[in-house]
Amino acid sequence: MTDIQFRDSMLAKMAGSPELSLDEHQRVVVMGDFHMGDGSGRDALRHNGGLLAAVLERYYLERGSVLVLNGDIEELQKFALERVRSAWPDLYGIFDRFAAGPGLFKIVGNHDEALLDEPDRRYHLLEGLSLRWGDRLMYVFHGHQASDWYVEHNALAGALVRYLVGTLRIPSPSVSKDSRRKFGIERKIYDFSRACRIVSIIGHTHRPLFESLSKYDWLRFEIERLCAEYAPSGEASRREIAERIAVYRDEFQRLRRRDRRRSRSLSLYGNDILLPCLFNSGSAVGRKGITAIEIEDGRIQLAYWFEEGRERRYLAGEAARSKGLPGTSYRRAVLGSARIDHLLARIDLLG
């Protein structure tokens, strides 16, 4: 599929998708890639199931957030739907409470596409959801649409996964574990979003993105920002800043060594002026926590949820400023935050 064909296809999908109007008081949370399985050792969600349920029920539901489930919620390329439902009744109960309360939108992904053939889908399935801010749209979709393989051969991919994992016990191929494929998909969606001057919110690659920044770009900009803060700071602040820079630098160098071995570029965007038009909600299956895109008070944010003491080392600074979920050992850190109107103005001015 050429870039023009992909653009036209996505614009057609947007035109056929429902819209949710936003205002300064509307709260929305976008999460995806739960990959709910059968509760066994092969279930990718087993490590974070308790964290995810607590976050959804005791934070977002209580705050009246609309829940947007952005694809790959069930892992139906490995497990039968009835086994998934039997393994996660409490989580489905929370989904039901969102649907009956503030609202729930469920978007289909490549790993739960089989739901389209199920007579009992439980929730209406969407290809995408448009979020309207004034006269502008932000579009939420899973992201596999940017891969010709998943668009044309997803049924075959599912059969291969079931055969490799279920029969031969061979680890399944996944775009989330293939850096080159991740970058290709993200770059294609970034180019589409840039050309159409829209904000795209995706999942699929399991890699959280805020304002189009990859982890590599985010680390680089954070190091530059902290270096600028260092000189005018007092002695105590300098020690803290120096420690954070050292951690970021170590992680930055680790990425460089890894990606040089794989002979690929570290950044998606080359020398272009970066437009803040691509966001990714990440996933719920990371060993060190889960991520979500939040919209509230006229802002869009990337939130990181983790169990105290298990946060990612390079995010220790953000974790130190995190807030706990009362009655639990779980904490929430905001990794990025921007006003939506400022974001859209930057896209217009820089594009």
C-alpha cells in the first residue's frame, strides 16, 4: 500500500467512525494492548492484571473517565474467547461498569479481530474513534492498519501464532519485539498525521509515544533540558540533576549500542521539524508497569502506572514525583503533558 493509498484509506475510516466531543471538563483515557489470555503462564497480562484492574476501577472509573480500549484487548490469536472470558471476569465486570457509566468505546486490533465473527461480541466494535476538539479531530485507532501484512494476512498470522505457540511452544513473532517493524509502522502513521495535520493516537507497537517522541528522542531532550537547569541551580539541586543525567546517559548509551548492532536509525524523523502529531498509549503487558494516554482539563497526558519499587530505573526521577493510589502499592507518574489547543497550534505553525 502506497502512502497515498494509506492516507486515503485512513481518511475514509475517519469519516465512517463515531465522534466524541471534548471540552475542558471531559475526561477520556485511552488504553490498549492488554492481550488478555487464559490466566496461564502464557498469558501476557498475568503480571499486571491486578495493577490494571485497580487503575481502571479505582482511578479512571471513579473520576468519570470515558474508557477507550484501543485494540488487542483479548489475545484471540492464542486463546479461545470463552477461555479469556473465564480467566478475567472481574476485568470484564469493570468494562461493563464503564459501559453503563461514563462510557466505553472498543476498537478492534489485529489480535482481537476474530471478535468480528463472534455473535456475542459483548461490546460494539469500532475501527477507530474521532475525538473532536472544536473544529479539529484527533483520531484513535490501533495502528496495525499501517502494515500491509496485518491488513492482508492477519488470519494467516493468527494461525501461525497458534501453531508456533500452541503446538511447538516456539515464541511467536510480534511487531512489539521487532524494532525495525515498529519504526516502519510508526513512521508511516507519523507521515500520514503530519500530511493531514491531525493527531493520531495508536497502540500496536507497545511503545509509548508522546508528541511523536521515541524513547531515544525523549532521553536526548531530557538530557539537554537538565543540562540547561544545572548551571543556575544550587549545590543540592546540582547533585540531583547530575544523578538524573547520569541515569539518562546510561540508558541513552544502552539504546545506541543495541540499535547500532541492529543497524538501524535511532530516530524516526530524520532532520524534519518534529510535529507533535503522534501519540501511543503503550501497553498493559510491560514487566515494569503500564501506560495510558489521558485527556482531561483540556490537556493530553502520558501516564505511567507502576508498583512501588518496581519502576523503570531511568524513570526514577518521574517516579519520585509520582502519586500513590490510596490503599495500594501502585503509583502514577505523568511522563508528558500538553494543552490540546497549544498542541494543535504547534502542528499548524510548524507544519
